[in-house]
Amino acid sequence: MITFGNHASAKLIGVAALLSLTGCLSQRQSFQPTASNSPAPAQAATTTMDHDGYAAEPSYARTNGHHQRYDFAQVSLFGDLPGVSSGESTQHAGPSLQQHTFAVEGACFDPVVSPDGKNMVFASTQHNLQPDIYLKPIGYNTMTQLTSDPAGDVQPTFSPDGQKVAFCSDRSGNWDIYATELATGKTQQLTDDPAPEMHPSYSADGRELAYCRYNMRSGQWEIWVMDLQAGQKRFVTPGLFPQFSPVDHRIVYQRAKQRGSRWFSIWEVEINGSGTTMPTEIAASPERALTTPRWSADGQFIVYCAVAPTEGQSDNAIQNAQVWVIRRDGTAKMPVTDPGTGSFSPVCCRDGRIFFCANRGGSENIWSVLPMITQDDSSVEANRPVALDGAQQTTGHNGHDEHLTGG
């Protein structure tokens, strides 16, 4: 048996709460929810996984005609999501690794970079037991707290114009999607379904929002798209962690096999005027779960997390999370970080840097690396993924220390 327990805690509440409800979870595990009308605690309950990567299903009850939310055993991203490939290009680790957040207590996670590459938003528990959303200029140590609700606020994302930040919160009793205007601080609730709805992503034109919705009847997560002006919603496909392409109406997401290992793989679908195209699988692995895919700024590459769960302690699963990059046509799949460095939740910046989370020194923080992608294999050395060690200190824009690591 594989056990994933308290290491997830609040630093992964956005991912963990989502995955603890996923339709790929087992009905074969014992699960003892505790009734609660308050936000879930910061510490995750222990969840036991079987060899297929399953965990317990969610449970709902009705009290006086209303849904009563139970605390879910929060499942880590790593493993329960649940050689050299041929291709046209080769990826190589850049010369430096930069640290962007410096939590000592709590954690920083769920990073997203603004369309102009100047700011990032993320969730953090460094000041509260429940996660809040923060805005931070890239290269500076100052940060602005955007939310301060007693409930959990996670999985932020920028609108295409950079003027709004959508996120999910359980402040209404279950997970719904909200949006905050950065100029005014005004917050609007976008979804209010009794079923959990999470992980928002704006379309390139800002008119639509893709998100995950848990179908309590079928027991699986589904991807939906909402017209932000008309308020109309439509089903797209089974799956989770959707992201709209920054250049068109393609959506990349993860979907689990319905047999065998139940590993997640990376898929793509396109939204058009007549409906939705047939889904296309971009990347899969017989040994790893491929999760949380994200587009590059030009829509030509996809970064994702690859996880190979291990027997024993949950910390081993954390260390096995690794960031990879692949072309959208499925070629040139290459690692960005070394295995054993515990790197996850990657996102891309317009300057080519890849931001991700990693636990180095006891706390989850946000880092970035600039990989080199070349068309000419003979002009560069063999690929060398970046490792999270040998950090050096430099001075940031505001005079405070930032950390760089040789690649």
C-alpha cells in the first residue's frame, strides 16, 4: 500500500482538495469523513492509496435540504493523480535557478505569471493556517495580499489583460470560483453550483472561463466552459486541471486511463463555434502520472509534472515529482528538473522561464529556471536537468537577498 498523509497540508490544498474529490479515486478504500460547516483544516488527513493510485471518494450529506460539506482527506498531487525521446528540438537547463518566495513557516504554491511577465500570483499559508492569494512583482520581495477570507483561497489565475485574478475558494461552504479586480479589490462570485468547481482558466480573448466541476452522480471530474458575458455553461470533456491556450481556443488538461494503472496523461481539445473537437493525447507514460499541464506563452510547448509513486513514506513521493517540457505535437519530451528534487506545479513565463514549486530547506517555495530549447542538436551539449542544490545569494531589485543556483 502507498500512503500519502499530512505532508500535503495546506501548501497543496488547492491541488489536494481537488484530487481528493477526483473521479479517479477508489471506492475500495475505507474513508471516514468528519462533518463540518467550517473551512477544511490546514493539515491534511491521512489517505491510503492502493497500487492503482486510488484514494477515497468524497461524501456529501443533506441537512435541512441543504448540502453539508464534509472535510475530505486531502490527497497529495504526487502519485495519487492521481530515455531520450525523438523530436525536433532539445531542451537544456539554463545557467541559473532563481528563488522567488521565501516562506519559512507555511508554504507558497499554485504560482501563475501575469501575461506581461511582470507579476505573479500564488497561494500561501505563510501568514495564516488557511491559504490566501498574494500578488508579487517578479524580481522583488514585496508582495500584496489579495484575499483574507477565513476560508481557503487557492489556484489563482490572471485574466488576459492582467486586470483580474480568478481563484477558487470554499468560503461559501464548497469550492466555487471567484474573480477579484486588482484595481478596486472588488470580488465577484462566478460559480455557485452545489458541486465543487475549481481551477479556473481564462480564454485568450477573456470571454470564456474553463474550470473543473465534480459530477457527484458519475463520480468523476469534468471540464466545463462558461461564457462570462451570457453566463451560459457547457460541458467539454471528462478531465481536470484545464488551461486555455494563450493564443487560441485549445485546452490542455489531464485525464486518467479507465483501466490498468489509471495513470494520468496529457490531453488537448479545441473549442470552436460548432462544438468541441475530438480529444488528442499528447503525452503518456507507463511508469509515471503526468499532471498539471500548462502552455508556453507562444502555445507551442507544454510543461507538466511527472510523478512516479513509491512504496513507503509520502515524502518519497514528493521527491519523485519532476518537471518536464514537451512540444504540443508530442515530440521533444525532455526533463527540466532532476528527479529527486521534488519539483511540481510548473507554469511558463513569456520570457521563457519555467516557474515551479519545490521543497528545499523544509518549506514549499516558488522557483524558476530558464531552459534552453534549440533546433540544432549538434550545437549544444547533452541535456542536463537543473538540480536544487548549491544555492548562491545575490541582491534583488529592492536590496534584499534573492537566491540563484548554478545550472
